[in-house]
Amino acid sequence: MTDRIEEFRSFRERMNKRILSADNRAIKRFFGVDTLTYEEGALTAREKEMLGLVASMVLRCDDCISYHIEQCRKEGVTEAQFFDIFSVALTVGGSIVIPHLRRAVDYLDRLGEAPPAGA
């Protein structure tokens, strides 16, 4: 597994545990809302993850981009669909999204070389 993927996964897991251990009600509720948002509803979890990926790219959050790429892969998003998602993000966000597009494609490529999370 590539270092970038392992670093992202372990940092995210470690910091989520640390943050939630502070037992702050507002933070716990926000994390809960975030989890609920991506559950099946009028939109599928897959559609919501694709929307999350576009929003993350437009907002230029590399951690969020990496997370949503992993979730989209779990939901069966194909490479062609990823590039459609990337094109929407680029169109909405403009050229400032290009560096994040590069890192997104790099992360996607590295995931292809790595075992799935939890394996």
C-alpha cells in the first residue's frame, strides 16, 4: 500500500478517535449528521458520495477528496464516472481545481494498487 493512502487512513482514524474522545456534544452531533447525510435516502449513498466528491473538489479539501474517492470506489464508481465527476468539479470550480484534480487522480491511481480499506 502506498504511504499516502496509509498515512491518510491512519491519521483520519487516530484523529477521529481523539476528537470524539473529548466528549463534546456539538462535535459528536456534527459527526453524526455527517454520517447520516450519506445514508440511503431519496438519493442513493453512491449518488451522495459522488456529490460529496464534487463539493470537496470545488472547496479544495484534499482530505475530503481522498475520503470521497475511497467511498465512491466502495460504491462501485467506475473510472469513466470518476472522470465525469472530475469534469463537473472542474467546470463548477474553475482552473483553481486543477491541482486538486491532479492529486485526486493520483490518489485514485494509488488506490488501484492498494488493498481496500479494512482488508
